[in-house]
Amino acid sequence: MQDYSHDYLLNKQVTIFQPLNGYRASTDAVFLAAAVSHVKRGDSFLDIGSGTGAVSLCLAARLKDYAPRIIGLEIQPELAELSAQSAAANNFDFVKFHCCNIKHMPKEIPFCSFDHVITNPPYAEHDMPSPNLGKALAHNHLELSLKEWIKFAVKMIKPRGRFYMINRASALADILAALHPLVGDIHIIPLFSKPSQTEAKRVIVTARKDSHAPTTLLRGLTIHNEDNLHTEEADRILRLGKGLFSD
């Protein structure tokens, strides 16, 4: 096991263990978890490319009263092991992590079996890979294109289930092309660093499988004010663990 740090999310509501040298969670994971909505008691969740488990852990903290079942899939064994330790440290016995390549899924995780599928996929497909293998695996598409990744995610969703993704805003056209015609009711939420920023760097995309509802561009979320402090809206997500659309 590589050296790791003992960190926190959601203003110390969540304990998370992360490698000192390698992939570490960012606020992207917290915002993505906050985008999950329309949750019913007993719903199942799949976190594809779960990394250090941040999305799953934030979901677990917010939705624990719904008795959810949360599964994370991660290709790096060290990250999957740290994620499992984090889940245990938080007493989230309903959160499980599997180390696997999504091109070779374990039989106990069948297609079309999750109410919600969440993913923060590798987003630097055309960038020079990091010399750190862990970061390269997390940030660069090494085996699957973004299109293939999205199609796999949709395949894992139950009919009428829901899809959630965060990625670079510059990839939005590719994301929408990969989703069509498999899903509808697509919602696009731009993420802006500051009020003065005119172009979003990230987008959250949500959708519903087998829906034919139109695509909607929602009001964006601004993360920092001009003094580089979190906005009130961002703070309620990052510190209080609230949902993007409710709570």
C-alpha cells in the first residue's frame, strides 16, 4: 500500500484516505455527488471510475437515510483499497468498491441494474499524460474513448434510470453526441470559477434513460466570488453537503 493521507470532505462530515503521490479528489467530485436527484428509498447507485471514492462517500453522507446501495468501480487497486477503508471509517457499510476494468465487468454486477449511474471520467484525452501512473490513469483515456465510456455508463442504468457526469465544458458536444439517442431529459449545468468568468470550464450533465424530453440549459453555478472565497451557493454544497437542486 502506498503512502496516504487522512483527509476530510464536507466540513469533516466525511473521512477520506488518499495517496500522497497520485490521484486525489477535487471539488468536482463533491459537485457531481450534489447533482444526484429524484432519489427514492432503497435506490441503487453506480460510481464508474470512482478514484478515491469521493463521489460515493459524499453521496452516502447525504443519502444515508434513504437506505441506498452504492457501488464504486475503480481500475487502480490501491485506490479501490483506500476507498474501502474510507467507507469503513465512515461506517458506510452500504458502500462497496470493486477493483475492475469496466471492459471486463464482474458477473455479479449486471447491465441495466442501477437506478442512478454517476461518473467523473478521465477528461484529458488529448493532453500529455502525467509521469505519475496513478494520475495518468485517472486523467487520460488510456483504453476507452469518452464515447465508449458514456455508452457503458448508460448500459448500466435501469430503464428510466438517471445518468450524471462532470467533465470539461469543451467536451460537451462529444458528450451530447454519445448520449443521443439513448437518453433524454438532458440538463446541462455550467460551472464557473468566478462571476467575471464568461466561459465555463466544467459542466455537469444529467439525463434520464429512455426519455424523450428535451434538453435544458440550466443556470450555472459560480464557485468563487471575486475575493476567491466560496459563494454561498457553492459553500452549502462543499461544506454542508446539500444537493445542487434541493435540500
